[in-house]
Amino acid sequence: MLKTRLVAVDKDYPQQQLINAAAEIIRAGGLVAFPTETVYGLGGNALDEDAAAKIYAAKGRPQDNPLIVHIQHIKELEGIVEDVPPGADELMKTFWPGPLTILFRKKPVIPSGTTAGLDTVAIRMPDHRIALELIKAAGVPIAAPSANISGKPSPTCAQDVLEDLNGKIDMILDGGTCPVGVESTVLDLSGPVPLILRPGGLPKEELEKILGHVEIDPGLSPGQRPHSPGQKYRHYAPKAHMTLVEGPVKLQIAKIIDLAGSLESSGKRVGIMATAQTRQEYPLGIVLSVGDRDAPLTISSNLFSILRKFDRLGVDEILAEGISREGLGLAVMNRLYKAAGYNIIKV
């Protein structure tokens, strides 16, 4: 078993000796978890087939779920992609670095292990000083899915990574809490209309300011087959059974109180994921506020940590409120749908 080294790094002024040590691990084919603006990533050399295999093994990740490649400068694209699709230039100028992943046709230098056998590669430039300094020092693009056991809530702090991957990876760079809290938006520009394969930290409305009409993969709806291989798997799930309640807020509250009462009477330990506006409305259950309904960033940044907190509290059932799908709310609701296994009650 590996001895995982956890090191604290200044997020604004990363200590170069720590960055260099992590970069050397990457170059040698090892794995380093590092913070981004979205969630912590589990990084390995994107040009190394063996490093990709180590990432899949450490996470227990399905082999057909491709890895996202992280770069630190647009000029790096020249060596790893065949061409830049129409519309991508403006997007990169506007939103990179940031929580946007774009699909490109890959060059052979990107091994099939990194892309799960696909001829496309998903690439982004993270908006985090530690991540960018690590990629620069490593001198190679870094493949990095979220640094968690596959299927569990994504990690937004170093302790979450340690909980899941201690003994499985070489190093964790602790750069504090990730500010966005949900993964990047994944965009496919290969068709006649830009297609969001995964809603994420960059809202659809922002993309439409550049591209005009943007569609969301219809396969993200329950029972449909998504275009993105990774979206067909269970994600972000807590240990407890989870139910998401959607509808007008007052009706959500009433339904959750009713459900919580029934569950508690049957001996279940119930957790309620409320918001700042509603947490005082619940007379029973373990009630945690995920954030402010009027400030979706507060919800996205707290979502995964709240799910993990319910795990630590040992609840049997989680009842979660739904929120508006506008802006970041679309990504939040996508994660809640997946975390609940599409166990949804509409009121």
C-alpha cells in the first residue's frame, strides 16, 4: 500500500518546492490529487497509458468513462488535438481558465487509455493557481477526474480526498475548499447545435451569450441514454437512501415533513437537506442547510460536503429540497438527481 503524503499549499502563492515535488510524481507516472475551482482532481500524466490505468484503479472507475485532460495554456492544444471546432476559440478566450470542458478530436499522442478508446478528448484549463502551477511544472497535460471513489460525492476539500484515497495515491495538495463545488460543464461542438453533455460550473446562459442557442443532452433525462459515457453511471451518491422533492417550496416542505414523520416512526434516522430560507420550518429530522436559494453558488459549493456530512452523521434516509434550474441551479439539480438515483417526488 502506498503512503499518501498530504501537504498544505498556499492557494494564492503556492510553494514552488511542493509544486515541484508533485510535478516529479506526475512525470514519474504517479498520482497527485490537487484542488481546482470546481472539485479536487486526481491527476496523472495524460500522455501515459499506465498513469491512466492507475487513475481508474485508484477510483474504481468504469473503464469506458473517459478522463478530462487539464492544460495551463491554450498553446498546449497544438500538440494534442487535431483541430479546434467552430466556436471554441471565442469560448476559450472568454471562459478559460474556468469550469468549461470542450471536446476535441485527439492526436495519437493522447493514449486510448486516457479517452476510454474514444477518438475525442475532453480538455479544460482550471481556474486555480495550484492546478495551473502543477501542470506547468509537470510539463505535460494532466488527466484528472474527481479525486474520489467512483460513485461517491465529489471531494471539495483535501480531507474528503484523504477519506477516499488514502493509501491509493502518492500525494494530496491541500489548497483549501473548492469555491464552485460542482464539476465543469462539458460541451460538445461537433453537431449542428452546441450540446451540453454535463451541466456544471459554467451556466448554460453564459454559453448562450457567445454561441446563441445551446441544447442539453436529452439523454440526461431519467431512462434515456446520455451521449457522455460517464453520465450513465451512478454518481455523487451518499450512503443513505435519498429522495428529492420538487415543486413549489411550501409544498416541498409539507411533503418532506410528512415523509420524515413516516420514516422516523418506522425507526429510520432522517436527514433533511434544506436551504437557508427553509431550515427553520422542519420540526423533526437532522436538518442541514445547503445554502441560500437566492445565491446558487452557495448551494453548489456546499452540496457535496453536505452529502458527506450526512454520511458521517449516520442517517438512513436523506430528504432533499429541489431548487430552480436557472444558472448554476441546473448543475445542482443534475447532481441531486444522480445522487438520489432519480428517486424523485414531484408535488
